[in-house]
Amino acid sequence: MARFLVIDDEQGIREVLSDILRDEGHEVLAAEDGIVGLRMLKTEPIDVVFLDVWLPNKGGIEVLQEIKQEYPEIEVIVISGHGNIDMAVRAVKMGAFDFLEKPLGLDRVLTVAGNAYKFEQLRRENTQLKLQGGHQEILGNSPGIAQVRHIIEQAAGTDSRILITGENGTGKELVAREIHQRSRRARRPFIEVNCAAIPDSLIESELFGHEKGAFTSAVGKRRGRFELADGGTLFLDEVADMSMSAQAKVLRAVQEFRFERVGGEESITADVRVIAATNKDIRAEIEAGNFREDLFFRLNVVPIHVPPLRERQDDIELLTDHFLDMFSSQHARPRPRISRPGMQRMREYHWPGNIRELKNMLERITIMAEDVDVGVAEVEASMGSGEDPVEDLLARFEGMTLGEAREQFERELIEKKLQQHDNNISQTAQALGVYPSNLHGKIRKLRIHVGK
């Protein structure tokens, strides 16, 4: 189903086009002149515009120029009377998709409208494929991944909001994309926002857009990620890193599907499915006053936890085969073979960087291996367990931010100390130089399993 806007000063034309398109199951909005039409485009998501080239107050050619400048992704079909054919041809040269001549014929209207919508859809799909770099499959047969797949199958076909949790490098974005691909929104945009990578001063502008002059560097109007994701999916990655001010606006947008651009007063609507993800213990963030509980309840309709690689030992061989096939093809190199002892060493390894670390390690092996047969020594060297402790540290925390590396180091140290003291909290806390209550808090925050 497409969303059309008809801009024509003749009520009869507006009614005829609206009836034809609605009979085909489409949604139609109408405006009596260009000024009203442009105002509606600011607040309503539209796929295709029907535009009369002869309008009062603001001419159709001028309106077309503004639409193509502000909303280049929207296709425009111009409407002309017999005496305005030259103007219609000019409009097509300026970027209009096609033109219709009055009186309007049913078959011609349906053909042009259908072609314009298909063209708009194809362009969106091409853009998405370029952004995604092709669809990747969630690999693995372990119980944790089987549960992830089960939840995806149940929830993907709905519009329910989803909160994905898991450590860095576990594949949370891959899960979000899989949900989108399996949903009825698969042909619409998948827009990702890394909330941790955007400064607090810019996050609201990124999410909701801004008007010209809203702040010093706002030299023009900009559409935000909510607006760009209309009809599709908005993925809020590392959502727990968002400022409290942005959280309040996201809460309203999620509740009402309405928002305002920074510096703007007009309310904009967007039909968006929100999927959020975080590597933090979000309940601990709520207790610390860093995350709104009401937003958590809104986002956490369907929770999905992606297990770390150390809990997926049975999947390591399958993942290894997949990545070695991929990198040998990508780099035109012989495909390495990991020996059984080498694979066993990989199963025993802690994988603090999870899938991301495994992927990086196997790409390094593919490029650097002098022999197709790779043994334990080569595996350990690629893990960063060489003689240089600094290089070892850098390899283990490759791809992480400072905060992520700090958390991972704390997790590894606490787990090691717990093992040394048979999971005795008091003794472990004394060895670490912290109070037992503090250690309990760290264990909860870092999702450390304490065996019995």
C-alpha cells in the first residue's frame, strides 16, 4: 500500500484521483494548492505526489522544484491541461516521473501511479542493499542461538518493539536486521543509529532532524532518522547511552508516533517500528538514574538476549568454516584448515570480543597463514598470545571503545579471581580489594555467572 498526495486546485480532480487510488487500497491525502501541499509534506510521510502544473498562489513548477530539493526520494507525477503540455514536458525534464493529461483516464492513472510507486520502492531497496552490504544469516545450533531464532520467528511478523541485550560483538545488529528482513516492513528502510557514537548535543538532531537556523551549524533543513525510517524499522543501537533529554523525546515518539524537528513547531508523524539494543545492564542503569524506566517498559515488549561466544562453544567450528570460506574468497587466498588441536584451543578460549574477535582473528589467519594447515601455535599467535604483552592486549580488545575494553577487562579479572577462590565472594572481594557488596554489583552489571 502506497501513500499518495494529490495537489490540485480543482476539487473534482482531487476527488477522482482519490477515489481511483483508494479503490486500489492506497492511502490518499489532498491539498488545494502548492502551499498547503508543501506544508503537508513536512509532517506526513508520502511516497508519490500528483501535482497540477497550473496552481494559484504558488506555481506547479516552483512546487516541483521545492519537492525535488527537499524530498528527492519522492516521485512526482504532474497533471496538465491540453494547453499546458509544454510545461508538463518541462517538468519531466526537471525530475518529475511522468505526466497525465486532462481529462484523466482510469487505466492511464493506475499505470503511471503503479510505475512511480514501484520505481520509488526499487530505489529504496537498492539504497538498503548498499547500506547493508547484503543480508547475513544468523549461524549456530547452540541452545542460546536456537532461542534467539525462536523469538525472531514469533515476533518478526508483528510491529512489537524489541529490546536486544548482549555483550559487544555478539551480533545484536545482525539480529535486528533479521527481524526487519522477516517483517512486513522488509521493503522499507532499516535505519540504524549508534546512540553511543553521537555527542549528546547532536543526538536529538540526528533522531528528529532540525530546521534551518535551529543552531549555529544548521545551515539547512535536515530530516532525522525517525523520519527517514518511516514505514520501516529504526534500530537504536546502544540505547542506554542516550541522554535523558533525548530519552524523553524518544518516549513520546514511540508512544504517539509524532515528534518535532529541533527548532521546529510543526508535529511530524512517522510509522516506525523501533528495535533497541544495549550491552549494558539496563535495570542497573535505571536504578542508577541513567535510564528512564517508562522508556524501558515501552522498548522491552519483546526481550531478546544474544549469548556471548564463550557460551556457544558448539557453534565455533560452524562459524569458523563460514568466515574462512568468506575471507578466502574475499582476499583470493587459499582457504586455511584449522587442525583439531587448533580448533580445541579455540573452543577453550574465552573470546572477550565475541563474534567480532573471532571474525577478525580468522581474517588475520587467512591473510597471514604461510600454510593452509593451521595448528595450535598459529591459532594462539592470531589470538594475540605472542611474546609482546602490549600487542596481546591490543589484539584482545581490538574494535572496542575505551569503556567497552574497561568493562571486558573487569569481567575477565573478576571471573579469573572467582575461579581461583572457588566462587567464594568474600575471599574474591578481599583479593580484589573491594567490598563484597561492590563485587555483587559488578557481577550483576557484567552478567558474570557464579558457579556453585
